[in-house]
Amino acid sequence: MSRVGVRRATWRALRSRRRQLAGLCGWSMVESLPALLSGYLVARAVDEGFLAGHLFDGLAWLGALAVAVLVGAAATGRTYRSLGAVVEPFRDELVDQVVRGALGDATRAGGRPDSAALARLTHQVEIVRDTFAGLLMVTRGFLFSAGAALLGLLALAPVVAALAAAPLVVGLAVFLAALPAMVALQRVYVRAGEQLGQSAAAALAGHRDVLACGAQARVTADLEGQVAAQAAAERALARMAAIRSLSLGIGGWSPLVVLLSATPWLVQRGLTAGAVLGALIYVSTGLQPALHTLVQGLGGGGLRYAVTLENLLGVYPAVEGRRRPGSATPPPPVDTDHRAPAVEVRAVTFGYGPRARPVLRNFSLTLRDGDHLAVVGPSGVGKSTLAALLAGLVPPQAGTVRLAGATVAGVEPTVLARMRVLVPQEAYVFSGCLADNLRYLRPDADDPTLEAALDAVGARPLATRLGGLAAPVTPALLSAGERQLIAATRAWLAPAPLVILDEATCHLDPALEAVVEGAFGKRPGSLVVIAHRISSALRARRVLVLDGAEPVLGTHEELMVRSATYRLLVGCWDDPATPARAVSARRG
């Protein structure tokens, strides 16, 4: 992300809040009223009041200045309120952008959590917020205060305005010419700090491995190098303060020297003592403080703002036309005349590591809409890995996984979340009311819909015990089975056409597990159950057996004949017909 990107993001933030910015400018004009009138009113008080022997006229002019100061002070409070209306929404947009980007990187296929994301969210976003507010304040302060002072000088005498403006422009030019070098040094400093944070986090996280390998000296040396690099960058940045002092000397103090040196010549040209005093007031209380604030603000906060925002936008670029949270993004189109399979796995190979034995090798599977598949096999054979592949949580090393005709690896995470729901064994329930937990995947569900879901999955007794939909839920006070039941109800409500239950009912008793799986079986869409009990396979239309060899797919009756592993799991090796009769009795 270049400086152009920073300028574009800043301009977009200002342009989208034109009304609030106009309010800030309006109150800034009122606030600058003392800067506009101070020199002129003092000049009138001296020339037409005190020097003319009219004491009360002089005091009246000074009283008018006091009124202007009070009006300006009252406007100052309004400027900060208007400033918040501009800055806080920009900060919220950055938080949303960082969170979405970090979650997208962590949840996309092959993605991983970024250890620097928290620092960006808590530290760098706040730097941008504070420095953005500071930049607005110092910029509008310079424009209105310096502009008011120059207008006042013009009102006194145009020649005085020219004498004061010339060194001001030169000092400002010196500072602006050095600004790119300051930005470059600030960029080096920010990057050095970020690298130091990442290295320190990695060293602390792996301190046991460091001790076990005897690598303390090497790790310490690496961190010392990072600390030294950051310190060198900070010292180089501090040396640039000399440029700021030079520009302040030229633009802030030179006008005073010029005016004082030119006073005899100005008096000879008819300038009054009051006008000279007023000009000095305009320079000392208007131009000089305005330039000092601008140089210090741009040279400090401005550099941090530009580099920090550049870093954030480089890691998490803004997406034009990004929808607000909660807006609906349509899923990939499906050909209604030739409907794609709900799940299509083609020649997938996956292993945990380049040299590890593949968990799945050249594996293919097709599920039609409305299909109900149970996956069974010994522990550790790859059942949960298959669930993660179908959900798009891990990418295959070879082959493709498609949901409703769309390749999982190419689908945005937000869209993928509306295509499938994966319920793991460890159910997640958050603190809040029961209704909020159930609506997590379907925010628009009304209370009758939630009540129907509770009845469908057999969670009504739990909801009654908790106290109803509005009852508070404390995860630590729930059993593992109760958490699984809430998560199952949430998944049943989700609009996703594919549900994957990865041993998601293992903590429920067999009767309640049958109710839950029966509810999902009647739900529109497809169902994949990573079975914890063999009874889940008896309820499924088809069963996939994974045993480390060639996967076998078929109905219960077919697998009792074809798969020794399945017969072993069922517990009836000698009489393959027995399970079939049992299933017939269940289905009858």
C-alpha cells in the first residue's frame, strides 16, 4: 500500500462525512474569531483610546476583544464534538476492516492466525484514530488561525501582511520538503517495532523449546538485534527534529524579527504605533503558534498516522463496495436445469505434512441434495479430517471439493458460511441469552421459529430448565451435552443447505441423539454425520467406512456383506443378516 492509498483512504473518510466536516469548519471559524480581531482591536484601543487620551474608548475596544475570546472559547467545545463525529466512524471502519481481514486470513482454506493482528487492532488502530483527530485539529487550526491572522494584517496594512507572510511561506516550504524523508524514517521505525513484537511473541511462545534445544544465546542475540534496530530507527527519527526547529525558526520567529527591524520604515510610511503593536500580536499569537502546532503535529502525529495507516491497509486492504455486516451476499449461482451435487469430492489427497502418510488418498465422493451420509471408522482414521475438508477449513493437497457446484477454495468465507454448517464435538456457546445463542447463524429468526427449533431437536426441556428464550446462558454452568444441544439447535436453524455433524452429539444419551439426528434428517438439505455410535449409521441412507485402506460406501445392508470393518463396528461378524433385521424392525 503506497502513500497514494493512504491519501485515498483519508479523502474517502473525509468525503463520506462532509456534513460533519462542514460543522467542524463552521465552529472553527467561530473559534478563530479572537485570532481575526485581536490585533485590529488592540490597534484601535491604542490609537483611538489610550494614546488619544480616551481611556474608556480603549477599554471598550479591549472589552470587545474579551467578548470575542469568550465566543471563541464556547466554540472550542463544539469543535471537539464535531471532531468526534468525523473521527469515530473512521476508527470503527478500520476496526471492522482489521477484524474481517484477520478472521478471513485465519478461516480461509490454508489460512493461519496472525500473531500481529491483535497489536494492529488494539495499538495501531488507536494510533490512527488519535493521530487522525490530531491532524484534523492542527490542520484546521493552522488554516483558520493563520488565515485569520493574515486577514487581520491585511486589514491593518497590506505591506505588513507581505512582510510577515514571506518568511512564513519559506519556513513552511522547508518543512514540507523534508516531510517525505520523515515519512520514510517513520516507516522504518514502525516496521522495526512490529518485527520486534513478532519476534518476542515467537520467543515467548516457544520458550520451552528454546530451553530444551539450548538456543537461549541465539534467540537472545536475535532479539537484541531487533531491539538495536528499533532504537537506531528511533534515533534517526529524533534527528529530524532539527528540520522542524529550522522551519519554525524561519517561519515563526523571522516574521517578528522582520517586523521589528522594519518598524522605523513602517512608521515613516504612516503606520501608527497601535498598528505596529497589532501586527506583532497577529504574528506572536496567530501565525507563530499556528505554524508551531502544524509542524509539530505533522512531524509527529502526521508521520505516525501515514505510516501506521499504510501498514494497516497493506495487510488488510479495503474492499471497494464492501457490504456492511449483516447484509446478504448471494451464494454462487446454481444451474437449476442441471443441478450440481450438494457435495462433490474429486480425487482428493490430504496428509498432515509433506512426508506424512496421507489420511485420504485419491478420494472421491458425491452427495445429492437431501442425502444423509454417516461416516464411520476407527478413531484417528480421518473422519474429522474429511469433515474439515468438506467444510473448507483445510485445503486438499490434490483434487477438488465442491459444494453446490462451487469450488470451496474459491468461495469467500462469508459466502461459504451460508453454504454449510459444521458442528464440532466441542460445542461453542457464548455468554448471553438463549435466543441470542440460537439466532447466531440466523439473526432474522423470530421467537416462534426458535420455539419450533427447540421442539424439533428435543431441546424444549433444556430451554424450560434455563428459563426460556430470554434466560441468560452461562457456558461454564452447562454440561457438555447441554452445550451440544444448543449448538445443534443453532445449526438446525441455519439456512445452510449442508450440515456436517462431527461427533456433535457424542455427549447426548442415545435416545436424544436419535431425536437430534432425526430432526436433521427431516430438515431440507443434506446431512453428513461423523458417527460416534453405530446407531447413527443405522439411521443414515448411506454409510461411508474409513479404515485406513480403500474407503467403502454403501447402505447398511450392503456394507454388512462387503466390509469386515463395518461388521466389526456393528458387532455382528458371524451373522450379517442380524443387523439387517434390526434395521428393518427400526424402520418398520
